[in-house]
Amino acid sequence: MRALGWNCRGICNASTVRALRAQKGGHKPDVIFLCETKANEECMEYVKRRVGFNENVVIEAKGRAGGLCLMWRNNVQIEVVEFNKYMIAVKILDPGGDWYLVGFYGPPYAAKKRKAWENLCALLETFQEPWICFGDVNIFLDSEEKDGGRAESSMSLNFLKDILFELGAIDLGFSGCRFTWRKKRWGKNVLRERLDRGISSMSWRLVFPKATIHHLGAINSDHCPILLGTQPAAHYLPRPFRFEAAWTRDTKCYGIIDEAWKEEVEGSDFSKLCMKQLNTQMALSK
């Protein structure tokens, strides 16, 4: 299964909807979690149809702030578990074993952070099956996940570290660009941070040991979408032919290589070069 998470910074414009459709067409997610939609339910119904999904859960924005939406295809069996203005939790009914998916938006304001993270921790503690939580958490773990701006105080609260420690959860890491958010500055004033991520229970990681989080390119937002793949496809590249001089010590070597190349590349310049090199090596070894 694939799930796309994106802080779209407002979905009620044609260019952002086109960007979302492009991400959906390119990466084919089964589930999409959007935060900061700044939209009502009617608008999100339109977006769902334009993207080509079948079901959704919508948390409407308050004025022009906030808003969440989780949408999914018919091929995914989902039960809605819990939702509020900072998260949407669903249960994935998987033939191999059920598990929970939580789309979370961490409020950027200090006054609201504690309650949002405490509610998330309390919910995750109730899950008996494996779980994963992903989205824009608005917190980074250490100085390596920040570039520019003021240094963070070592005494400041870090709710992400606390939840990883208290629940024995793990960060899923990432591939792609290190940072997922960029403030609109350039040169020496640039400010970049890794604010979007996925964390999971240890049991979920054991069920999906190859699962990955990939940071995609930012379009129409200062946040990069993140793509969760539970079973990423393996990509195999053709292995080049290499000649080992040690092969010439075996008298059967000449016949084996000659037979292996006959059907595929007999007569090609590369084949002739290999055979010439083999003959030379065998002559020198005598």
C-alpha cells in the first residue's frame, strides 16, 4: 500500500489541485492525507472527485486556518477510528493482519502543542495492533534536521522525542532531500527543516521491514509531500559482464564463456573483445 501525506497550505485553487493530481498520477497512492487544507467539506468533496478517489473523512477549517482530509480508493478497506482538528485515525483491514494509520498535523503554536501531542500519545497507547503515524508534525529531532535560523535550546520541550521514548516507537527515516519545509528565503538567510515524517510501533516495522518514506518535490507549497510505501517495488539493474583473469586457470573456462555469449551477443564488438582478452590471458598463463 502507498499513502501520500502533504501539507498543501490551501487546496482551494486550481493549481494546487492539479499538483495533487500529478502526484497521484505519478506515484499512485491508495490513501492521501492532506493538512492545512483551509477548506470546507464541500470543497473537499470536489477535490476527491477531481483526484479520482472514492471515500474521505473531512475536518473542516476554522475560517482560513487548519483543515484535514483523508481520502482513499475502493481497493483499500478502512474503518474510521478517531478524528479531531489535528489528526485522523483509521484502521486498515489487511488480509495479512489489521493495522492503524494515523494522519497527524502538529500545531506550530506552543500554546496548542502540548494538548495535541498528549491526545495523540493517548490514542496510540490504546492500539493493540501495529500502527503508523505520518504527516506534518512541525517538530524536528536534532540539529541535523535544521539548516539556518536560531539554534534550539537544549532545554526546550520536544514532544516527538517524548512520544518515541514513551511508546518505544521508531522514526522510519527517509530517502530524498533531507528537509521537507523551507521558509521563503535565499542565500545565507535560508531556513530549512525536516518537519514531515513517519513514525511507527516496533510491531508495525516488523510487519513491514522494507517500508520507506520518500520525500517528494515541493509544488505549490513550502512543504514537500511524503510518500509512504509499505512494500516498495525492488528495482533490479542489469549486471555488467566482467572478466576475471583467474578464470584462465581452469581449462573449461574458454568453452563456458564461448557458449554463454553465443546466443546473445555473438559477433558483436564487445563479444569479440572479451574473447580476444580471454585468448590473450590464456596464452600468457601457459
